[in-house]
Amino acid sequence: MSEIEMWVAVIGAVGTFGAIIGLTALGFYVAWKYYNKRAHENAVVDGLGTLMKKVEKERDEAREALEQARVHLAGCLTAAEGHIKEPAKEGDYGWSPAYQATLELRRKYEEVVRAIKRR
């Protein structure tokens, strides 16, 4: 027996009034199932939206950290080559411990070169 035949049999068995009540109940059941499905889908979409915002924030933070690392590396190269007129200070965007160490090594190198030239 198909689903349609089953509903026809139910309607025939319960009469018109029973059929109206049954169809109304069926309508409420279908609406409830649809609502719950949509609520679940909305919850999933909201969860994915929250996850995407978190991932995007972490991506942006990683990009910023990468950009600062590039600036630090460029600062180390500039210090090593001796092209520093106004050195960065601790807390500046381009300052790093590696930059400071490279700057100090360059200054020691320049002192040794000056000492050799004086001889």
C-alpha cells in the first residue's frame, strides 16, 4: 500500500471531520519538521559564520606577524650593511633582538676597521 492509498484509507475510516483533523495535524507535523530543519541549518550556518570570522582573524594576525618579520629581516640586513643613520629603538615596529645584535656587531666591525686604518 502506497502512502497516498494509506491516507485515503485513513480519511475513509475516520470520516470528513476526522480527515480534516488528521490533515491539520499532518500539516502541523510537516511545518514543525521543516522549522526544525531550518533551525538546525541556521545554527550550522551561524556556527560556520563564527568559525569563518575566527579563521579570518587568525589569518589577518598571521599576515601582520609575517609583515613585521619581513621588516625585522630588512632591518637586520640594513644594519649589517651599515646603512643605519637613526637606529630603531626597543618598542619600535622595526626593532627586534636580532636587529639590535646585528647593529652592535656592525658597530664593533666599524671600530675594528677604524683601529686598523689608524695603524
